[in-house]
Amino acid sequence: MYVRLFSILAGLFLAGLAQADIKRTTSGKPDLSGFYDSGTLTPLNRPKEFGEKKFMSRAEAEVLKKMSGLLQSDAEKVSDPNREAPPSGGDGEHGFGAGGVGGYNSFWVDPGSDVSELNGKIRTSIVYQPANGRQPAMTPRGMQAMADNFSSFAYTNDGTASWLKKGGHGPFDGPEDLALAERCLLGFSAGPPSLPGLYNNYKRIVQTEDHVMILLEMVHDARVIRMNSKHGPASHRSWLGDAIGRWEGDTLVVETTNFRNQTGLYGGDENLYLIERFTLQEDGNLLYDFTVKDNTAWTQPWSGAYVWQTSQDKVYEYACHEGNYAMGNILRGARLLESEALAEQAAK
């Protein structure tokens, strides 16, 4: 009995030491304030080659890192300043942006340089529920919402006003028809939930007793989480939703609802209900865990987790709206293609 009691007391003592190793506020709560890099090479969905494997070996992780390096190898290519415009439809050499017509090369891409490691294990995917490590199937409504959101992308390399053949509302009739990311209203992959993207993966957290603010590098969105409060009425909706936080032990739990009918999570809609958990680690990193519930978009809830690495780098302003001439040019280009199509029809 005394041995058992000693074991319990020793465990409590060691647990207290472990808790003392994380940074805390004056009130004793974990201090999440700081800068984080959420870029990771761990895929959102488990690649099929891993089958039922939940974790990968370090050797497999090294292969993944090497493959990522090969994909970005063209970042070192020197562009000829006197080159001509690419051919119609693109030259196929710049797959990261603008349909292969030179919008981006991989110099601008920064998805991360390592995989995410949790408790000494390397997961094969960020998604851990369902058990197959992949997002569940979308509902018909969710698939239609996804198609509508990206309808303009279907004509990137077409070169004609082919949408006129379908009749009715077209994908370029006005600014509201373009995807939220094209309009710089919400950054792709920035969420919530916050998923790693091709670039702009940095975050800044500023924490007080009553609020927690998460500043996203992508499109410079700022999520303001009200602590120990209540959600506003369902009629009050916003792009980032209404976020309420509370502490469960040393974990910050955030519940977000009241989204608009389009969200930063592709496919999500006004019924999106999000639960996020932020747990500060002894090394200063942040374990980010989330659960998505949206029964009009997905056939079942799904969950994921990965690590945000603590960083000394700053989050600088991402002024997407300033000088955003692309949208106007996209719409002007669509009007020109439509004029050409109508002229050809009249000539016949």
C-alpha cells in the first residue's frame, strides 16, 4: 500500500514538474503568445501507398522530404528577362500558379521543409479520423458547392469563351463569381481550421485573459477568440465565424460557428461547426488539433492534428488587395473572349 501511495505521489510530482516547463501567464495559464510556422510536408490526406499505416518510418519521411525538394528544384532556374510571352495555355513549366503561364515558379512556394512529428511518431497524414486518414466523402451539396467555388478554374487553359455554350450565368460575369481566394477575401488553406498551404504558413498569437488573437500570414486575417463567452445570434455571420474559447486544463479549446455560406475551408458552408484544441509543448511548439462537423458538406465529421513550430521570424503584412489588378484583367479578358465568340457566330 505504501509503495502504491508513493508511486501516485511521485507521479503527481513529476506531472507538476512537466507542467512547470511550459511558458505561463501571470494567472498560471499556458502562454501561447508568439510566432509559429505551421508549414509541414505531412499530407492532409494519407497517400494510398501507405495503405492502413498510421505512421511512417524516418526513412519514409526522408523520401518524402527528398521528393518535395525535387518538386521545387526549378526555384533555382534563372528566368530570361527577355523571354517572350508563353504560348496560349501555358508552357507547362510553372505548375504552381497561373495555369503554367508563369504566375509562380517554386521560388515563391514555401510549404515547409519537414514532416510533423507527434510524441516521437510521424503520422502518414494530418487527418486521423476517419481511421483511414482521409477526409470523408462529401455530400452532393458539398460537391456542388466545391464545384461552384472553383468554376472559374475550369476554363484556365481553354482560350475561348466556352462557358457561353452552357448558357445562363457564367463563371466570369462579375467579381462575386470568382473564388474567395482570387478575390483576396480568404486565403486558401488558411481556414479555419488552419491547414498548411503552399506558402504564408506563419501565425502570430497574442493572448490576454479575455481574448486570444491569431494573426494569419495568409491574407493577413485576424481571428479574435472571446474567452468564456457565448456565441452571438445565428443571424450574425462572418467569413471566419464566431469563435469562443475556454481552458480545459492546459489546453485551449475553441468552438467556432456562425460561418457564412462560403468558408475558408473549401466545401464548408454555413453549417460548419469547428472544434480546435491548442496545446503548448515543452519545446515551445504548439500541438494543433481540430474536428470538422458539417453534415451538409461531408458525410461524417473528420479530425486532424499537426504541430506548429515555434519561430523567431515575424509575420509581415500580406497586402493581397493592394495592386490586385488580376481580377479586373480576368473580367476584361472574359469580355474580350465573349466578344470574339459573338463575332464568330455573327460571321456564320
